[in-house]
Amino acid sequence: MKSATGRMWGWVAAGGMCIAVCSPVHADILDDILDLAKGAKTYALAARDRAIEARNNAAAARDSANEIRNELRASLSHLSEEMRSAIRDGAEDLQRQLVEEREGLDAFTAGPDGCSTDECEPFRARLMDLLEIEPERVAHDLHPDVHGTRFAADFARQRNLKSIAVQHHHAHIAAVAAEHRADGPLLGLALDGVGTGTDKGIWGGELLAVDRERFDRLGHLRELALPGGDKAAREPWRMAAAALFALGRGGEIKARFPQQRAAGAIAMMLGGNAHTPPTSSCGRLFDAAAGLAGLREIAAYEGQAAMLYESQSAQHGEVEAMKDGFVLGEDNTLDLLPLLARLADEREAGFAAALFHATLAEALAAWVQRAAQESGIARVALGGGCFLNRILSEGVRRRLEAKGFDVLVARLAPPNDGGLSLGQAWVAMNA
């Protein structure tokens, strides 16, 4: 379950020998709520009214659930013994199937929800007891200053176990490889919001070559500035401002976002390179595109603008990718500034969203194809939270398969951080 602090944890026990601890995913938007509510007396009154309404709705829902349960019981009472027997047999078959799948994969993931800071040790004990394992090594994220890493270090030290740090995007691709039991090298597109790189940078749009416990960073998306650091993940307009600045149009920022009091300051920060760390994040690229469309200047949670952008693309329908919408650099950097320049002047939001998805998918496929020609690797895994976007995922997969690639996608474990611990464990087991 989610903790009061908004942190979520993922665990995996694999092969009876490893526990991996996933880094926390911060979903807390308390700062945004406080900013919006500061000095607003009416906000408290509205919140009180909503609480009363929610209480009434909850009571109505409870009454409705009771009615449905009673109706269901009445319906079941009329079933013949043969029907009841069939239901019991089906349940038993499902149970056997789940056991067989669990034994076949030899891995168990608790998903993104697992334990809060205070619950980790009891949860760890329950997990080990449930699976009847005694870990031989511990894997964790490369980021040194998150609870998961500290917990893993303490857990390993207390039991004299080997502790293995696994880079975030390596783990994303490793999770897909583990699910498919992939032997040998493969290419990996790891696209998400953020992950600490081996250079301590803010990664998130990565082309990797992965071979079990080893990986090489072949290339990354062209970096954009992250104005104000982590706050940009909840305020897509900031990433749109960063895109405008990168396009040489920083003078438009204040006029383009008149509702944002910090617009002038952000323009100055970008001009002075102050508190604007670079990031290759594909998630922030989505935010920049959505922000340029004016879709969601302030998000309620990370990724909201990207999801709304996907929805707009779906409603509009497919379009052709933009010709010359991207540039593949000699250093294998994928530059999508030409696409952002086009989107900055596009007034039809639905078309802009569809154009973005089509061009990004085309660019990613071309990126992989060039890496394959240079490396001789024709198998590619798609991992990271951006591949929860069905339009992007299907667009990239379809293009790569048309070029003859063996494309591996997440099926049993999610491609986002919910499956990260599976990849961490897979890397640790092969280390």
C-alpha cells in the first residue's frame, strides 16, 4: 500500500537467492496543493464541502454495495450443484495455473506498492517467509541517497551479503530481458521520467546495449534544461520554456505563460544557466510538447500532461511523421528540437499531439536501426514508464518489426518502476 509520505516500493525475490529493493517513486503533490491553497480562505470552505459530499457518496456507495451483494447471493442460491461445481473447478484450475506460472518464471514481484519506510522490515520478513527463501545477495538502485539504497545496504551488512547497485535504465531493460529469458546481447530503449546515470546525471531517454549484468550507453536524447530541478516534473510549462530557450526563443517565455508568475524568473534562470540541470528524460520531452500546446501548465502528478497528450493523439488519429523532424548526431544523440520548433507554432492541439507521437516513434526506430547496423544486434527491448503509452509503444514496435527486429516488450511485469526490481534482481543474479 502507499505510505502517508507518498512513497511506493517494489520488491522481487528471484531464483530463491536475491531480494531487490526498488527506489521510491515520489507521488506526493502536497507542495503543489499548499502553493495553490496559500492564503485562500475559500479553499478551506470548498474542501469542507467536498468532504461532506464524499462522506455522503461513501455512504451511498456502501448501501449500493450491500444491495449488489444481496442480489448476488440470491442469484447464486438458484445455481444448480453442477454450476457451483464448475465454478469451484475453474477456481482450482486458475490457482494451479498461477502456481505453475510462478514456478516457471521463478520470480515474484510485489509491484510498485509494497512498504513504507517503517514497514520495510516487517514486509521483507513476510515476503521471505511466504516464498521460503534466504537471499544470497541484495540489489538496489544506483542512486545513493534514497531509502531503498540505504535499506538494502543495511540489510546486506547485517547478513554479510553482497550488495549490488544497478543503474536505473539498465534495470528497466533487464526486467524485460528477464521476462523473456533473453540470453546474449540486446539493444534497449529505456524511456522514462528520471533515473540517476553512471555519470550522476539525470537520465531518462537512453539507448543501451545490454548483456545481462553489463551495459553500455550508446546514446541519449538531446538534453533539455530542467528549470527549478524536480519541480519541472510537476509543472510542464517549465519544460516548454526550456524548449523555447533551446530554440533561441527565450524572449517568448514570459508572454507565452502569462498565468505563471515565475515565468520571468525562469527565463532569467535559463539565460544564466542557474538551477537548470540538463536531462535526457523522455518524460520531460513529453511535458515540453504538452506544455507548448498549453495542455496542462500545472500537473496534479508527474506524467499527467503526457497522458492527456496521448489521449489527444488518440482522439485525433494517426498522422504521418514529420519529415526532418529529428536529427541523429554523430555522437548518437537523438535531437528532436526540429519537432519541438514545429509544435511551438502549431495551434491545433490534437494534430500536434498526433504529430509528436508519430515523429517520436519514427525517430526512435531510426535510432535503433543505426545502432543495430553498428553493433550487429537485431534484438531490442522496450522498457521504462513512457512505454505505458500505447500509441508510442505500438508505434515503435510496429516500425522495428517491419525492419526485421526481434522486439521484446513487458508483458507480465509493467515497463515502469513497478517492474524495476525484477531487472535489478536479474542483474544481481548474473553478476
